[in-house]
Amino acid sequence: MLAERLRWLLEQGVLERREYSAKPPRHEYALTPKGLEQVELLMVMVRWGDRWTAGEAGPPVLYRHHACGRTAHVEPHCPECGEPMGPADIDVLPGPGAAA
């Protein structure tokens, strides 16, 4: 089952196989840019879980920002103006790929 899932992640371009030793041949699996972007999605989902299911003890995992060294949570912001983007702050519009 695990080999099947690994193969699927490779086929989808989420992971790539890299050789790190020639003798003996050994490989590691690393996230591709597509896989790294998926981590952003998971971090937003973790924020929801921390808020609604963590309990009295608090969140099981913290995220420390490399640039400032502080722990923080993930919060979507507008790339244009920098303001937070929550459900009440956006409109959903048809995009260029929407059916006519």
C-alpha cells in the first residue's frame, strides 16, 4: 500500500526521487515545488484543527518563522495590499477557466 502511494505521489509530481549515494545506490524522496505548495494548504488546515480540536493543552505543533524567529500561525493575506483574507473579505468570481 505504501509503495503504491509513493508511486502515485511521484507520478503526480508532488515528490521527486533523488540519489544521494552511488555506492551503494541510495535514494531519498523530496518535495517538488508542487509538493511544497501543498504544505501551505496543510498548514492552513492545521490552524483550523488547532483552533477547534487542540483542547486545553494547546496545539501539538508550532511553526517558527525563519526570518524573525517567532512562532506564528498561517493566515491568508492579499498579495496586493497585505490585508488578511477571510471568508467575509472576498468575493468568489468566475475565472478564465470557468465554462462559458
